[in-house]
Amino acid sequence: MAVNELTVTVVGWVGSDPVRYTGDDGQVPFTKFRVASTPRVYDRDQDGYVDADTSWFTVKTFRHLALNVAESVRRGEPVVVHGRLRLVDWVAPDGRPRTTAELTADAVGHDLSRGTTRFMRTVHAPGRAAAADADGRAVPPETEDGADDGGAGVGGPGAEVVDVSRAFELADDDPLPGDVPTGTVQALPA
């Protein structure tokens, strides 16, 4: 980490669909997309909250995060992005100098204060980049025995997907609010 790197967390909306690329070496995948962050500020004249100026960030993700972002994030969705910020100076085609705020993300997730999402764990085979379909979305890896895992992306070869959300439905005793299940969770019938 460079001495002058600034670590920030940006809450905003995805402004462009993520585009997946492969690095010059052909091995390291990366994904790039834009995020708009518009803070709400109190305006005394209007006696209420109004939108302040929008800040735009170019977000770059690498390796497994890049694959997961390409599969999960779409334009218009609310996100939280955490990473290292730097300003990149460049010259536009019209000859004018420009500056872009670029965020190299360590973590990207949906902003759950604005909606819900479902988490699905992915397992990437070591030393092998995941394939992409025609839209640039990551294709779930096959298990070692060559069978498709059905897109679950959970566990390793022969792993069972366990629907923990149904565990309480099938239990003999309904838990009280706030109870935390203990013990071993076993696979439930489909």
C-alpha cells in the first residue's frame, strides 16, 4: 500500500453495467463500472432535505471480486463500495485536461437499506480463470468430476446445498424470536 493512499467507502447507485476484462497477461480478470453518489443535505430555505451535487467514481475490481461483481451487479442498483481512491489525470479527445476519481475496490455489496438480496457463495478453482458467457457474466465452475453444480457454487465436489432457511420450518420445536440455532445443520429434503 502506498503511503498516501486514501481508503474510502462510497454509498451510491451503479451508473453503468459492469464490463469484464482480462488483463494483459490473460490471467487476471478485472471488472469496471461507474457509481454515482448523491448525498442528501438539509436546506434551511426549503426546510427539508435536498440532493447535493453528484460525485462519480470509476470502480475497478480484480480477480474473484471481479468475477462476482460481473455476475451480481447491474446498472441502477444501490451499492456500497469500499476501497482505495486515487485521482487519475487524463486528456480528453477535445484536448481539455480531465480528472477521474478511480476506486480500486476491496469490497462491493448491495445497499440493503434500499432493498433485499440473496447471498450465494462461489468457489473458484485455483489457478484457473472462470469462463464468461456472451454478456460477460461469470459462468459457474464445474465440479472436479465434471458435473455442473447447478449454479449453486457452494462447497466442493459432492457438496450438498443446505437450505438453512427451512431448518426452522422442519424443526419439532419452533424457536423463540432471537434464538440462535445450535448443533449441526443437516441436509434437508428438497
